[in-house]
Amino acid sequence: MTLGCLAGLTLGGCTGDPVASDGTEGDSDGETTEATSTPADETGMSSTGTGVGTSSADGSSSGMADETSAESGSSDSGDPPGVECLDDQFVNGPSPGPNYNDFDVELGSHCQGTNHQDITDIERVVFVGDSVTVGTPPTGANDFYRSLVAEELATMFGLQAPEFLWKQYDPIGGTSVVQESGDFASCAVWGARNDDLLTQLEDCFATEDYQMRTLVITTMGGNDAAALAKDYIDGVPLADVLADLEVMVGHHEMAIQWLLDPGKFPNGVFVVNANVYEFTDATMDLLSCPAAGTAGFNGNPENPDVLRGALLHINEEYARIAGENGTDVVFMAEGFCGHGFHADDASSPCYRGPGNGNWFDFTCIHPTPGGHEALADMFINVISE
């Protein structure tokens, strides 16, 4: 689903055919015609019944699609084939996330993110991002994903682990109490958006730091996505919402390219960022969180497909950027899908079966201790493979 197709959803629905990975559009009888959208619009977004995207089939350990299945373009559900290790997690059909076969990315064997970098001999670890990275109450500081990952990386790379105050949050500044500790830095800030990334990065590097072989870890984009959702519900023109979406993606790409600027890190830099999750299990039932009003969500979208498509487009762009720049993405969106406020809803696109717990706390948008632990595992699996 292109951004133009997203805009069309408010005018009676998107009638365009899915864009194939070769840049053509398939019609109803299987023939193909040349795509008329611009390259920036060829995102592979789907207009399936769920309004979320589809994934593509993978029978191999590399996570790439089986050529025969991909060429057939069919499955039992009638959706394009997806990445099997992702699709198999969900009861009601393919993964609601991006079809990673549409992008030049390699999935890790863990199926929790991409595998583009051989991350070795790290000398310094820098965390940037938003409140998911800083950590928030009621979760304790030792249970934040940042704290868990730091301890694991200290062992993995023989680094000096951070002290407790580095793990603790400052409720006034919305940052870690201590920015630098051991071989670790944290410049993440509560409420940060993608246009804050460059400032955070600049603040986290002194002149001498650029000489160190560095790993940068981030969660960012959730506050941007929430703001887009609120604007759409509040009646901001869809064209303006979609323009803001493209701007936020652009800021993410600028930050990645800033880090990878040739010569900036002569001894190497690695980047691992999470994609963007949400708490409704792809239902876009924002009021499913009991504290939705406190979180700023005062209603549900008139057309949930618009918000589904917008979030899908963001995560597709994160995948594209990772593939083009050789960085890695943690599939936080897919990992938390089915662990939101519709976790027990057997009709939701993210339903995983009975007994799957909620990983979002009472704030609606932050992980529980169990969610932080799961996210830490995702990051460690992507970093270590």
C-alpha cells in the first residue's frame, strides 16, 4: 500500500493492487502491469482484509523466501506468501508486519530481526532514543531492557559494566541519572522523537569517543507514531499526517547516515535500532488500554486501516533503510504483536493463541518487566548473531 493508497482509504478505500517486489503491479488475473507510483511509494504495503500488511514465505534458515512459493503468489489464506518463521507465530494469518521479502534484508536465524552486521570487538556502547530506552516506572531500573542488555554486552565484549545510577531514571529530566558509566553511555530522553536523534548523538560523543569501536542501540519512533495517530483522530488533514510521517522517517534515515559518515568512526561503528510497536495488536482499538485517555488517546480512528497502513509504512521504511545502509533492525513490532491489550482476542490479526500475556503496562505505551526482558532478548539475539 503506497502513501497515495493510504490517502485513498478515507475516500472509499484503496483499490490498487499490491506492488510486487519487482516493481510491477499484479492484477486480478495474475498478469502484471508497470507500476505507476514513484519509487518512494513502492513500499509493498497490502490492502488485505486486515488492513495491515503481509509477510512472505521462508522455508530456509536464512529467512529469505522460497523462490517457488514467492513466484506462485498464493497461499491457503489467499495472501501473498510471507516469511514463514514470522507468519507461524500468528493464528489468523500472515504476520501483520512488513513483507521482508520485498526488501534487500537478511533475517537472522532467530527471526527477531535482521542480520547484516558482524558486531565484534566493541569498545563503547551508546544508547539513544525515547522512554522505552530510558525506562519508566513502575518497572525497576534493573529490569529495563537497557540495563539487561548492558550487563549482557559487558560480559560478551569484556567491557566495564555501568553502575546502578546509570541504570536509574531521572524523573525530572527524563534521562538516565548518569549519562556515562563504565564503557556505556545513555543519551535517550523521555518523549523524544526522531527529530531529536541527531542532537542526542552529538551529545553522546566527545572528540575522543569517535576513535572507539562503537555499538549504537536505539528505540525511537513510537512518540512520532502516537502523535500521527492523535492528529488523524483529531481531524488533521490526512495529507498533512502523511507528510509528517515522511518527515519522521527522514529524520531516522539522517541519523543512520550521520553515524555511517565515512571517516567519522575510523575503527568501526554498528547500529541496531528497534522498529515501532503499538499496543492494540493491530486492531487500532486505542481505547482497549484502560488508561488510553491519560496516554492522550481520546477516541478510536474512524478508519483503522489508515493507522495500520501508516505504521506498516514506517516499519517498511525502517527495513529499507537498514538494508540500504547495512545496519540492523530488531522486530519489536512483531515481537510485541499479540502481547498488547487484545492479547486474548481470538479475532485480532496478532492473536497467538490462549495464554499470551500483556507486555504493556498501565501507561499503555511502555513495556512491563516481562516486555523489557523480551525486548532485551531480541536485541541480544540480533547483536550476537
